Amino acid sequence: MRSLIGLLSGYTLLICGNSLLTTLVSLRMLHVERSALDVGLVQSCYYLGFIGGALGLGPLVERIGPQRAFIGFAALTALAALGYLSFDTPGAWAALRLLTGFSMVGVFTSIESGVNGAVPNGQRGRAFALYLVLTYLGVSAGQFLLGLSGMGSAGNGDFERVFVNALFVGALIPVALIGDWQVPLSSPASGATRASALATPKRPGLLLDGLHELRRAAPRSVPACIGAGLLSSAFYALTPVYLERIGFPAADISRAMGIVLIGALLSQWPVGRLSDRLGRRTTLGAVAASSAVLAAALIVVRVPLAVDILLFLYVALTFTLYGVIVSDVNDRVDQSVRVKTSATLLLVFSIGGAAGPTVGSLFMRVLGAGGLYVFSLTVTLGLAALSRARVAR
């Protein structure tokens, strides 16, 4: 893991900027009186870009190595962030969200292939938990940065948009300067096993190969990963709308988002250890069932303190789902296909992510603010049932 210090440090800065940018877009659209459906559609474009990147970026990351890939895609993310300073219409922001999603899937593929390649199976749950702890540390810090120039109350965010770009550019520094760079699989010096991997042609069916590998090794991972994507994207895109609709002042929304996302940070390590001990599938079922109970409460509860507590617990549980699913898959696949399966999992996750904001906003349009958590309840119950089916099998 020492070889990943620079990569993980840069990743944390990048995630901080991406978290700030995601909520900034939602709040800005609310400020100009766009509907929840408009917000959902624009935010879904991020995951459509994610899908486009996941379709073809895995082989590139495998060929050039995680550090070089990270630097390239982080630079592209910084360029996209500059666009938010130049354009202020939903159509332009939808296109920028598309480009940001494309760039970020390259970042995530770089990080996950690096982490999975650096640890043995017995430590993977904890290693992936560390990666997710850093993820939610960056996500939570990004929410608190919303108050730097009064964005929470004014709905204007030029300073934050500049700061987002500074974080994206700053993320390149530790990756370039700190830690040992991993040798990519395609390096001539990497030995017979990697030479054999290099000899395998990179063909258009690589994605289908990844899906076939997932079906062979962990057949229920695809619907589970889609469910995790639905929950994650709907939370990020629509929780600011949910809080605004149930009466939270605008200035309190960023504070609430930052606080509840600390729950995701704190829960990663214990849930990772629990999955190492009890098994990934048992842990997945317990987490999904508990999340369903919390989602049911959020449908009806409106007392601010109670909402904060319920959201904190809900996030602490649901945001561990992806790590458990990925750890389960990587326990079951060969080292030689881990980059491919990481990219495929991100693709599957992003399919759910693309649908989450739009479907969640439709639930809100029909059922009101609580419709967001009717949607979440439906998904978490489905994941719990899926997990029970896996255990029975």
C-alpha cells in the first residue's frame, strides 16, 4: 500500500472538488427555480458520461498504469470544471456533467485497479475500506466548503467554482511526486504472466468479457451494483432538493450534507472488517435491510434533528454497499482480470447512477419530497431480497 500514498492523496483532493461541484450544481439550479426533474436530468448526465468512459477506458488504464491514467483524467476533469465559470445554462451544464463523468470513471478505474493489485485477498475488505474512507473524507469536506463565500444562502458560487478547479489541479501534485509508481501490466519488464496478458488482444468485446466474468464468478453482483448506483446518485443529486422541500433553510443544507456524509467515512472500516469476518453476502444483506428501515422513517419524519440523525445512519450504511460488492467480486476473480472487472463494475454502477436522479425525481414529482425515500426503500428491499437469494444459493 505504500506505493499508493501519492495516488490516494491526490484522489482525496479530487473527490473533495467533485463533491463540492455536485452539490453546487443542484443548489444553483434550485436558485434559478428549476424543478427537481430538471436537476435530476442534469445530474444524470454525469453518470451517462461515466457509462461512456467505462465502456472503453479499462484497457487504457491497464496499459499505462494507474498513476499515469490518474494524471491524465484528473487534468481532463479540471478542464471541464473551467466550463462552469463560462456557462450558466442547464444544457451547457448537462454537457459538462457528461464530460466530468467520463473523466471520473478513468480516475475510479485507476484507483480501484491500483488498490486491488496491491493487497492479498485476506486484506482486501480492509484495504477497500481505507479507499472508501478517503472517498467519503473528501466527499464530506467538499460539502463543508460550500459555505466559503455564502453559496448556501446566496445561490451564487463563483468562488466555489474557482476553488473546485484548484482542487482538481492540486490533485495532480502528490500523484506525480509521491510514492513508487506501479508497473503496468503491459510493461515488457513485468514477466511472463504479464507478457501473456499483453498478448491478449484488446477487442470490442472486452466489456462483454467483463460481464461474462462477473456472471461466472459472482452472478448477483450486477443487479446489486446497479442498486448501489441508484442509491448513491439519487442521494447526491436529490437530497439537497429533499431538504429544501421539507423546510431546511438553504444555509443549513450544506451543513447537513457534510455532517451526514461523515457517517459514510466512519462506517467503511468496521463494515469492511465485518465483511472479512462474516462474509460479503451476509454483510450485504444486513446492511440493505437496515437501510430499508431508515429509508422508511425518512419518508414521514420532518423534525430537523431527527432527519439529520436518520440521514447520518442511512448514509453510513448504504454507502458501504459498493465496497462490499466489489470486495466480494475481487475475492472470486483471477489477478489477471481485475482491471477488467473493476472497469465493468464501475460501468454497471454508473448504469444505476444514470437512472437514480431521474427516477428519484419522478418519485418526488408524484409523491412529494418523501418520494425520494420511497424510491430508496424500494431499492434497499430489493437488495436485501437479492442477498438472501445469494445466501440460499
